Amino acid sequence: MSSTRQPSEDGPSRAAHLKETGPSRHPLSHRQRIDWHWHDVNQLITPGLGVLEVSTPHGRWVVPPHRAVWLPAGVPHAQQAYGPSELRCLIYPAGTNPLRLAAPAVLAVTPLLREIIAHLTGPDAPTGRPARTLEQAALDQLAHAPELPLGLPRPTDPRLRDLAELLTADPADDRSLAALGRAVGAAERTLSRLFRAELGLGFPQWRTQLRLQHALVLLAEGRSVTATAAACGFRSPSAFIEAFRHAFGTTPGRYQQD
């Protein structure tokens, strides 16, 4: 699996087919990228350390070690690491889908599931029957893994795309939806309706998820909690800590220490 330039917008249409034959581990350096590709198997992807950004035509996820992304077979995707990282991956046949997910999803990873993934993708990984037993145990854990609303859906409406580009370039931009609408040539009511209809999120929810994704990147790069809060547009460090705890189940300071 090779790293290349930043995935381009038309990357999914040029995605290469890569074959995965079993559990795998790919060490990645800071900002190393893996270009658009797809597999004919389902994948469970999680970083062993650091943070992984996973992009698909459906949207984008920034995933810390205690979360995972389920990628159904055939979905084009690209990845980028933040901080020294590694991509750990389990694979299952296209027909094996314990959560019956038709689209990519972020899942909570229990301590047991994390240990199973680490063992199956580590240097002393078992083979044969012991490996199959652990792979089945991972499936059993996945069957009860909650899906988390942490993805950032990819807009298709040109007005939403323009707005998303503005806020992705500067997540601390605190303009109201009405002010952003004036910048992209759309009424506030129209944009609010489009967010709900196309992305399934209200604008405040979408912006919070964008900011939290950016926060994970900055924390992985070593930015302080206070500096990260300011760079992501939170009103105060305490507001950032509360939003982070609600989304990820831990504080940003504790997350950096882990």
C-alpha cells in the first residue's frame, strides 16, 4: 500500500482496486497519505496510535485510536495520518456485515475489541484456527458496537460545498448562517433546509463536528488544549473540553496523554 499526494476531488473515480488477504498493519508518518482505492471485502479500520483521516464519497472522518471506521466492500476511500500513526485493519467477506451497514460508519471500540485488533495485526499475530477464533470474537464485539454520529457528510449542493470550503479553511470562523449565506449567495432559510435535507444535520451540529475533527488533528500534532480550542472556534477552553468529552468520552488533555 503506497502513499501519494493529497487525494483530489475526482479521486474516487480513479480509485485503484487493492487486494487485502487478511489482517494488516501499516505504519504511517505524520501527514502521510494513501491515495484513493477500494477493496472487494468489508474493512474495519482503526489507528493503533495517532489519528487517521478517512475520506470517502459519502464524507470524511477523523478517527482516534478508540474509534473505528467500518468500510463496506466496494467503497472508494483515501487516508491521511496525523502524528506518527498506524493503520490497523481487519477484513471480512462482503456478505459478513454484523451491523448491516450499507455506508461507512464510525463505531466505538471497546477495550476488548481494541486488544483483539492489536493482537491480530501485531508482529506475533496468530494464524489458522486461533486467528479465525479471534476474528469471530471481533465480529461478536462489532455486533453490539454503537454507531457514532461523528462523520462529516460531504455536501453536493454547490452552495453547501462553498460554505463547507469556507469553514474547512477556517474552522474558527464564527459567522452566523445568515452571514455565511451572504458569502455563498444563498438565504439562511435555504441553507438550513439544505443541511437537514442533504446532510441530515442542522448547521450548528455540522459545524461542531467539523471543529471537533479539526481539533483531533491539532491535538495529534501536539497543539495545546487552549490553543486548539481557539483555533477551532470554541468560546472557551471549558466549552471545548465539554464538547470533546461528549463526543469522545474523554477530555482532550487525557486523550493526548493516552
